[in-house]
Amino acid sequence: MNAPLTNVQARDVEALLHPYTPLHRLREIGPLVIERGKGVYVYDTQGKAYIEGMAGLWCTGLGYGDEELIEAATEQLRTLSYSHLFGAKGMEPAIELAEKLKEIAPIPISKVFYTSSGSEANDTQVKLAWYMNNALGRPNKKKIISRQKAYHGVTIMAASLTGLPYNHMGWDLPVDRVIHTDCPHYWRFGEDGETEAEFLARIVGSLRDLIEREGPDTIAAMIAEPVMGAGGVIVPPAGYYPAIKQVLDEHDIILIDDEVINGFGRTGNWWGCQTHGMVPTTISAAKQLTSAYVPLGAVLVPEDIYQAYVDHSRQIGTFGHGFTYGGHPLGCAVGAKTIEIYQKRDIVGKVRALAPVFETRLKAVADHPLVGEVRYSGLVGGVELVADKRTKRSFDGKKGVGPGLAKFAEGHGAILRAIGDTIAFCPPMIITEAELNELFDRFEKALADTEAWVSKEALRAA
């Protein structure tokens, strides 16, 4: 039996529509209501402490309650609480952050366009690709290639780019002009007897076949996360990005780099593309851009593409795209301070120093009866649970084994995320080695609880 809802839980259930939640079970399971946070810990309304092992939603890179970010936000609100960039207006915070983004970008960047989220950034990427091709006199070059199990957001277009069933089922998605190619996950999708090199050659060949079948003159771009986050923390085979880039370049198709989860040190470099050998055309950023203290997203574009926008603006009379809160002074001021903190505290170096500990603790559970595979890059990782290690057979999704483990972890004071039956880890990048080890100690207790529950309820049965 679940405990009766507390007063605040009951108010929550009566007032809120929760994203990514089994709404039919919300009254039964009750929401976990978080009251405050400090460092890598958050505290519920009963005062219980949890290690926030997911940095919120892959985003609070500097943890909770950072006084420098709070002071930067407070100072900006006192100085200029709101302005915008419409109609050739500007403001110092937006300029400063754009300059910092250009400075740390992995490729030459000319201009920065601001949004309020990663979903809006990826939605904007599609509009900009269409706008560019119209400017270049290529009105049919509009399709966007994404990948199965990719996650790019939840606006109508971003959710269409996403390659996950629950983002499409019941929503009349994906929309036209979006096509999906293979997920680069060798462990799950490699064929019997196929080496990783053979798998790579096969999926790159499949991409080439898709482009030739659809017609390269109809395809504008491919979008990809260096490490696929919400699809299960999927790390592609070595050489994957150079191989697909060659195919895209041959067919004049740009590569959009979705750095919403990967960016700002998470994988041990400023950008995930640097860690995994991707050379993009344009970049989407959000989440750790402000350490999630303020909503903000950004699109980074090179000079040649920007000039296409200028040319089309000349033909039409204006550049007709923008958001009320795109470039909000609060978000930009906090974003600029966040990058400054990443630099002066050497957060990238800190991630690199902790990554071997992270890897070691993940590998330590690889032999557990429930674990099929562990995956990692820097300080982001995943543990995929399986019903049968030998055959890699997954649990029936309706049995809720992954969510069950996440609930057990909560009981032990650790917040992790179940992506189906993959348990994701993405702790704040300020986490200490002792705190990281404590997070895994708590996870291992939850793993033991899950094994006992699975065995008792015979959940491995097909």
C-alpha cells in the first residue's frame, strides 16, 4: 500500500498537469515535491535529502544555490529586468553572452540566436534550414534526417525529430519532411556475428541509401546529439561522425549538432562534438548554458549561412522569426556568468578528473544479473536493465522495472531517471569524488532491491 498523500502532494495532484508522467497512476504513487536545494543535494517537503543524480533534467551543471549565479541574476534584475532583440534593439547581456559563445564554440561561429529552451532551439534550426534553402533558390530541399531513439524536444517539429514512440503515439507525429535513420547503438542493434566495424559500415550505408532513395535535392539537414541522451545515453561507435559527415557533405546536407545535453563540459570537453569527432555546421545549446538557473537556449550559425539569411531578408523585407523571451537579459546575464564560472573553476578539468571514477563505478555493476550494458561519456552514463543477459531480452515495458528501480533509488536518497529500462546518470559537474561514490552506493542498494522484487514477482517471464 502506498502512503496517503500529504497535503502538498494532494494540492499538486489537483493543480498540475505533469510532463512525462503516468497520469493514470499519479494519485496512487504521489509526486515527490522538492522544497529546496544546495550543492548536489535537493530536499523534499519532509526534509529528506537526495543526491540529485540527474542534475535535474541533465541541466544543473553547477548544482543548487550557487551564490555567484544568484548575485548575477539579482544584479541584472535591478539593472534591466526585461528588454528584447526585436526591431534592431540590443542589450549588453545578450551581446556579452553571444561573444562568449563565439569564443568557446568548436567551429567558427558568426551569430547567435536566442530561444527559451532546447526544444525551441531545435525547432528554430529546422526553420532556419528551410529559410536558408529558400534564400539559395532550393525550395524543395527541406527534409530533415534524424535518428531512431534520438531526443530533440517536444514542440511539434522537435518532437517529430525525436525518434521515440511515446513522443509520437497519440500526438499525430511525426510531421512530413522528417525522416529517421538507424540508431547507432551497436550492443542493441548489431546483428548476430557482426563486428562493431561492420555495424558502423552497415548503418552508414543505410544512411546513404536513405538519402539516395529520398533524393539529396530534397534533404536540407541531419540533426544529431553527440551522445544520445533521453534515448538511453547511447554512445556511437568510434568513427561514426566522420563517416556520416562524409556522406552528408557528398550530398550538400548540413549537420545540426544538438548540444542541449552534451554541451558545456558534460562529456569532458566544452562540447560533445569535440569528444566524439563530430564537425557540425550549426549548433543548438541550452540546459547547462545557464546551469538551468534561468530558461535559455541558443542557436549558433556560421557566417556563410548567416549571409543567406541576410540575402533573404533583403528579398522579403525582414527576418520574420523570434521569441518574446529570446535573449532575455536575465537569462543572458546568468549564462555569461555560468560560462565565466566554468572557465575559472576549470569545470571541464573537473569532469575529466572524475570521469575515471564514474566509469569504474558503472563498470562495477556490469556483471549484475539485471544489467545488460553500461554506457558513459564524461559524467553522463546509463545502465540498461534486461530480463535475460545472454539474449539481451528486455523486460515487458508494462512491468515498469526501470521506473521501479528509480523509485527504490529515491527510497535510498538518490534521484536518477528511468528511460524505459535504462537508468540514466548525469550528476552536477561540481560533485565531489566522495559524493559520486555515495550516489553509486545508493544506486547499488536500489539495484539489489530491484533484483529481489523482480525475482519475487517473476518479472523476467516473457
